[in-house]
Amino acid sequence: MAKTHAVSFKLNGKPVAAEVEARELLIYTLREKLALTGAHIGCETSHCGACTVDCNGMSVKSCTVLTVQCDGAEVLTVEGLERAGTLHALQQAFHEEHGLQCGYCTPGMLMRAYRLLQENPNPSEQEIRHGMAGNLCRCTGYQNIVKAVQAAARKLAAAPAAA
Amino acid sequence: MIPASFDYHAPRSIGEALSLLASLGDEAKLLAGGHSLLPMMKLRFAQPAHLIDLNRIPDLRGIREEGSELVVGAMTTEADLIGSSLVRSKLPLLAEGAASIADPQVRYRGTIGGDISHGDPGNDHPALMLALDASFVLTGPKGQRRVKADGYFLGVYATQLAADEILTQIRIPIPAAGSGWSYQKLKRKTGDFATAAAAVMLQMKGGKVARVAIGLTNIAPTALRAHEAEAALTGGPLDAKSLGEAARLAMSICNPTPDQRGDVAYKTAMCGEMTRRALLAAAARATA
């Protein structure tokens, strides 16, 4: 049995702990040890972005981060976006603008868009496309994803407390 | 895909990292942003017994101006470079080049030092460093040594960095005011390595090229500095004839590996075209 590491971090605002081998990737800890299956495993080669989560204020592909590297970190996943049963403006906007079809890429899209809007609350279409370039969608052609991010930005500008 | 087992070490200082490296020897690999090494480990192209993670060493991060140089910590991320007002004002070529690397998620993790020392000819910083005439500070058990970017890259995955050394700093002379710059990168899609790319720093004086530096990406086993093209341009005007000659000379040193991005002839031709475009774009930004 390989040596394990005791890792603790904040996940969606709550402290969590896990005992992991050094080689365990964050996506596996989230999905298999902590039972949060929102972040998806897509390509597992850091191309597709389906596994994107927020870690210490950065969007990261959780298939390419070791869980041991997250000791003491603040991690936010798609499960942490809603507040007391109310969808986050981005989730609502993806629903209203039809920003998904099969939905596989959606948790990653939402988490990347979340960080993008934190850094740039009023992005141009070009900035959204550039800022979302690490997330692949095979259904929508991206048009409605861009519209959804724009709609969420407008909604958040009107009610910034919901950001 | 999960890497093979390894022991993980997270030193808090450069000294601690160096002692780990000394005691673990060839069995250890340094982990920077991890976006080249971890994928290689998943595919078993790399199977280190030990990983020494440099992410918790604050001294390896940050950007500061020191005399006539910008000093960049090796673990400074691409996102840090792009977001730095110091980099954008003093070394816009570096900000432009960093923004062309991979995608936003990768740029939050990927580091300038990792990109330089990985030794993959597809990495972008080597050519940027050649064009910027950068030097690298390598720290080992016997202290520090400073080496020029030109000559640092020896071959695929081979640099002058010795097994017991860590690249700690990148030192870049701040270009003269009025210098033009451009990084022109042809890639098939976001996140892909360059089919070919060219980095240019250019100073014009009285309508003539006063000084030019050209770095080329992914057209040979290492990034290359196009010395002959630079020499041909220096002292003359930038016109169709001199651009054509510079592109021809840049193409003459290409030795690319054919792959899905193209065959030798295509990649070589694209290197010429990127050289031409980067020179024109740099000229448009140069003043005086």
C-alpha cells in the first residue's frame, strides 16, 4: 500500500478531509471520496474542461491537479453555486438561454464562467469566447453559452449581491 | 488515467527543495504547473519515484523591476504575467506570448519556469526568451549561475539545467523605449502547440532596422534564434525584399518534426510566414 496523505480543504464553504495517495487527482477525490459528481470526467488530458472547478480563486482542470496540492485550499464546485435553493444567476441564465443540450460540459462551463465574471463582470463577446476557450461543448455551437454568460453578467450587474 | 505511484514532497523554501533534489537524485522530478508533467505521468512517458512540488515556495513567485531588468520568479504563472501591469508596460511581448499559451485554466497553473525548462520545442517561452535576450538564474548546491537563453536549449527535453539545479529566476533586460514587438503563432485550435511561431523585438531608427531579435518556436528540436535573418535585416529598411530575405533565412534553419500539424515543407513555410508577419506587426508598433 502506497503512502497516503491526510488532506483537508474547504469545499463549497465547508471543511472536508480525505486520506489520499499522492497520485490521486482532485477530480477523483471530489467524485469518489466526497460524492460530489457535478464536476465531470471528460478527456482526462486537460483539454476539455468538463472537470473545471474553482480552487483558490482560479479555474482549474481538476484532472490535472493532485489532491495533495489542495491541502488548505478553498475549492468551489458547481454544487456550491446555488444559495438556499436558489439557482446562481449563471445557472438560471444557462437554463433560460438554452446554454446546453446534453449537459455534460455544463458544470465546467458554469465554473469557468463564474471565475470569468468575478474577474471581468462586464465582458465583451470576444472576452467571453477567449475566457471560455478551455471548455469544449460538442452540442451547442457555443452561441447560447456566450448568450447565457452575457445574460448572467447583466443580471449580476443589476443585483451584485448574488455574485 | 492515473499516474503511477510516487512520493510527494512540498518544500517551503528553495534551500529545502535543493536538499531534497540532492538526496533523491535522478529519481525525482520537479513539479511546476504540472500541465506537461502530470499528463506525461498519466501516459507513463514519465514515471518519477518522487515529485518535488515547487508550488509552496513563495520566493519563486513574483515580478519586479531591478535596475535595467525585469526579474520574474520561475514559478510565476502565465496568468500572473498577463495580469501584471509591469509586464504589460515594460515587456508587452511577454504578455502577448503568454496569452497565446494553452487556455485560461492552464494559464492559471502553468509557469514561465516550467515552460522554459521542460525542453519541449512546442513551448512558447523559449522563443520569447531568445527574442528578449533573457538570462536564467540556475540555483544548485554550489550556489547560483546565470546563463543566457541563447545556448540554454540543447535538444528535446534537454537544457543546460543540471540534475541538481532549479531554475529560480528569469532576468529580462527591459527593451529600449519605442521598441516594437510581436508574437505570431499559427495553431490549429485553442490550446494547441504552435504549428510554427515567431517572436520579434525590433528597434527602428530613421526608417532602418537598428536592432532586431527573432526567436522561432516548434520548427526544430529546440527554439531557435534566427541570427542570420537578424544580421540581414540590421541596418536596412523593412520592405518586401528584406522581409522576403529574412523569411528565407529563418526557413533555412528550420528542421521541424512532421506530425499532424503538417509536414516539413508546410511547417517550414509557416515559419517563414510567421517571421514575416511578426516583423511587420513589430514594425507597426515601433516608434522612431
